[in-house]
Amino acid sequence: MTALICGSFAFDTIMVFPDQFKNHILPDKVHMLNVSFMVPDMRREFGGCAGNIAYNLKLLGGDPVPMGTVGNDFAAYAEWMDRHGIRRNHVTMLDDAYTAQAFITTDMDDNQITAFHPGAMNAAHVNRVEDAKGITLGIVSPDGRQGMIEHAAQFVDREIPFVFDPGQGLPMFGGDELMTFIAQASWISVNDYELQLMQERTGLSPHEIADHVEALIVTLGAEGSHIYTDGRRIDIPAAPARELTDPTGCGDAYRGGLLFGLLQGLDWEITGRIAALMGAIKIEHHGTQNHRFTRDTFQTRFQDSFGLEMPDVMYR
């Protein structure tokens, strides 16, 4: 079973500010903000939502097919994907653009300030869902605005169920557009901030949003996640993290676990916990695609984290 992952590819320049932003931003001066943060630690990583989600789903033994647009600087990323067995036959390279670039600064409270250059991502709509064959389900994750709109409609036209995961792209859409996505999607996945914004723009409560889809999944960071489905809310605990190293990409790791559970037909209690453990493993590592594990270590850690035995479904 195969998941088509529509979304961005990006190079992430990740910097760590060894202090707290709040100590350097004066509340009464935000209208004339001019701050500079000294960041002694910096790394350049492979990222972007499609790339990250595909990497995490592949770790679990899933079959991801990422779809996105990249620039003429993509060669090193392409080699990385080949090395990890991730297909890129639906990754379109544009000669006249850069691959999207994110510049992320994280403070000691895990707050983040990000500057993002979309580059080739803005042409995401040149890719079409119908060009990918044998797809079981899909996800529309942050990407070019037109691409997100068209890919959602194309999933519907092909009768392929999909997750709507607007992420940082959510502010691009007004209430009517979000209502259209909600009507089209089979599942919706957001964090608590994105849920609040979605509620404000649509006027719907979480349970009302969930009434339109099979499930609404809301991540809450260290507080775990909520899954609204069948008129109830399932509370999923966070998996214990051995250390808090870098939160960048934790949401994408969670979504990789979410897709895996959906592909395997697992119940929400198990699916949510697989997704939570993926986020915990990711946060222990720098970057978005540097964590690894074996089948045995993941299953052991799942049982240690939740007191439940994980179904033997990995690497089937």
C-alpha cells in the first residue's frame, strides 16, 4: 500500500539561540522590532514537509511516494533520497529556481523564528495526482498555495482518501477555502495553534470539524495529541523523549506515523501512539532526517513507552 505525499522539499538552515527570545523582545516595542540573535550553532539539513514525512514513513517500512517541485540545487538531496530508497519519480526539477529554503532559529524554550523562501515550491501545481499510479491514500501538506488547492481536488476526482495537513500554509487560506478542504478531506491533521486559527476562520468547533471527516488529529507537543472521531475525543499521551535536542520536524515525524497507521488499518489508539513515538524519537536528534531505528528497537520502545504491545506490522 502506497501513500502519495504532496508537499514541499527544502533545505533547512537550523540555528540555535542559547537564550530565550522573550529576554530580548520588549513587548512595548514590537511595533518597531529590530533584534539580532547570536547563533553559534548552525547546521544545514534536508527538509521540507514532503521529504520529512516520506523519510519517516520509510523508516517504519511504509511505501512513500513524495510529490513536489525543486530547484537546480537539488542534486545532494536527490542523492540522499536515493541512498534511503525513497522514490523521486514525482519530484519535478525546475531549472530556473532554487529549492525552497527555510532559515530556522530555535531558542531554549523551543520557540522558533523562521524565514522561508518558497522558490520552486510555488510551482507545485505543475505536478498532478493522476500521474502517480497505484496510490492507496494521500496527504496534502504545506506546499505552494495553488498546488495544495489543486492536489486536494485531484485526490477527490481520483477517489483517493487523503489527509489535509495545512501546517504553516494554513494562513494562506480564508474560511471558505478551508471549508472546501474540510469537505474534501478524509482526515485533518493540525497542531493546537493551527486548530485555533482554523476555528476562527471557519466558525467551527473541533467536534464540528470532525463531523465532516473520519477524524481530526490535533497535536499538542509535550501534552500529546487529541483525535476527534465518531463523536468522541481520544487522548493520546506523548511518548517520553530521552532528551530534547531539536523540535524541528517533529510534526512531520508524527504525520509519518499517522500515515503508517492508516495504511495498515490500525485503530486510533495504536496509530496515535506510533505517531507520538515517531515525534519523540525525532526530537532527540538534530535535523529532520537524521534519526534511525530498527524494527526491534521501535517495538521495544513502543511497549516501554505505553505499556502496550505494538502489532507486528513493520516491514511487511
